[in-house]
Amino acid sequence: MLSHVSIQCADVEASARFFDAVLAPLGGRRVMEFEGAIGYGIPPLPTFWIGPRQTGEGFRETHIAFEAPDRQGVRAFFEAAQAVGAEVLHGPRLWPEYHPSYYGAFVRDPDGNNIEAVCHTPE
């Protein structure tokens, strides 16, 4: 149901390095740049945007979950996040409290947001 999501970043270049790394294993990549913002997605359309902080004071954590095509994609996302120095919240594992096939990993992006990769299908 979502068309796209956009977040404001304190350091767009640091965030771009993070998202370039962690979205690649999920099939995502930069597909558009516009007025200092970077749009990621699976071509042709961007579904996730990062841009410079323009509004508000302080920080409020956002949680964003990206769907992986399979469990190996979740593991590859997690490995890419670790390689760029992301804080680990939860390594890849089953989360049966959500549903029996929910397999996810959670890390923090450079701004402190909770970024997840999830696969909903059985292995």
C-alpha cells in the first residue's frame, strides 16, 4: 500500500554509504537523485528516499523494514550493515512471536533509526 517513504538525515553522504551497502543485497539501488535527496528502489521507481535534515529539532527514531527475497538476503543485509559499522540491534533469526516464518535482522543507520530486513516465507 505504500508508494514511498522518506527520511531526513544529518549526514546524507554517510547515510548514502550505509543504504548503498545494505539495500544492494535486497535488490535495491539508487534510482533517482533530486535536489540533494537520493531515491532507492528496484528500478524504475524509487520507494525509499533519504535527504538532508530540514525540519525539527532533536531525533525521533523511525523503524523501517525492507523485504528480502529470501533468508539469505536477510543475512547478506546484516553482513553488509556490519561491514559499514552499523550498530547491531538483533542478528538474523526467526521471530515466531510475529508469525512462524518471520525471519529478520535489525541494525541502526547512521542517524540512529531502526532498519530491518525481513523475509516472510519459509526457508
